[in-house]
Amino acid sequence: MRELSRKLGADPNTIKRFLNVDKNGKLNIEQKINPLKEDRQIWLSLQRKHPQKTIKQLRKVEKALYMRLYRNDKEWLKANSPNPLKRTSTTRIDWKKRDEEVLEQVTKVVGDLLNPENKPVRITISKVGYLIGKRALLEKKLDKLPKTKGFLNGKVETIELFQQRRIAYTIEQMRRNGDELVLWKVLRKAGIKNEENHNEFIEARLATYEEEVDKGIEDITNA
């Protein structure tokens, strides 16, 4: 079968479909294979006659021919047809205008993320992009948006900076709830494990809070 396939230039499965046995037990192949060869030649000739046409356009010209080849010699048809045309965008992007539009959206989202009343969410390019529905644009084309890039570079948080903002939020929530403000409780509520990196920051925040409390008491006393 493989040798026959090689000699005839046809797919083995295609040959099987056209095999026939006559009354003497001999294979009668030539009669069935020749139409397939003819269809191939007609298809190739059709392409030479219409070199600019796509496969869809050629199919409209010779629909019956195309369907015969599709049913009986699909792999050959695929290998000997015009390649699909790639769609190219001819619309020029006004990157300056796009930069202004994206900057406005980014500024609003970052403002919401930094709102001290909202539970902290780390500010990253991916997160901001996701929230404005333009994640791929910010991740892949940020260099084309210089104003947006400059703004984000000043707002994107490292893990340490984000943890400090989370600690500040936790201290404020604990203060409002009347919870005892001690180091280990703040760390636990803030979900911070690497406490040695933030001890000094927390102590400074707590000291500031105590000063505010003392000042408030003093103002009441002097009133």
C-alpha cells in the first residue's frame, strides 16, 4: 500500500477508498484513481489562472471540484491551496491621545486603591491594568504611554511598601474598634510574618498615635 501510495502520489487512506476488486480477484485501481489525478490538475490549473484569489474564492469558482477534493484528498488539498490571508490593521493609533485617556483612567483607579478607607490592595501595573480593562496594553505597550508610565512608576508598590500601608490600615481599624495597640497584635491582624522588617515602622506609627491621643487629652483639659 505504501509503495502504491508513493507511485500514485496519493494518500494511503484515499487509495483504500478507491480500491476495487474485479470478478477475477484482481485489483482494479487505475479507473478510480485517474479522476482524482485529474481533479488535482484542474485545481492547480485553477490557481494558476487566478493567482490572486483566496481558497474561499476558488471554492466559489469550482465548488463541485473543491468538494470532491475535500472529501477524497483533504491533506493534498490543504497542502496545495493558497495560504489564508493574514488580516492587518491599517488604522493608525494616536498614542498621544491614548496616553491621555489611559492616564485619566489609571489616576482614578490608583486613587481608589490608595483611599485609606478601603482595604489595601497592592498597586502593580498588572492590577491597575486589570481594573481598567487594559492589562495587556499596560504590560506590553507602556513605553508608548509616557505620561501613564511616569505616573505609574511613582505609584507602583514594592512588597515592603504595600505591607507598611497594610499595617497603617490595620492600626487605624484597631484604633477605631478600641483594640489594644501592641506590636504582635498589629502584625497578626495585618497578616505580616516578616516582623523584623517592620518593627521600627510599627513602633513609629504607634508612637505617633500616642502623641495624638496625648494631645487630644491635653486639648480637652485646657478647654
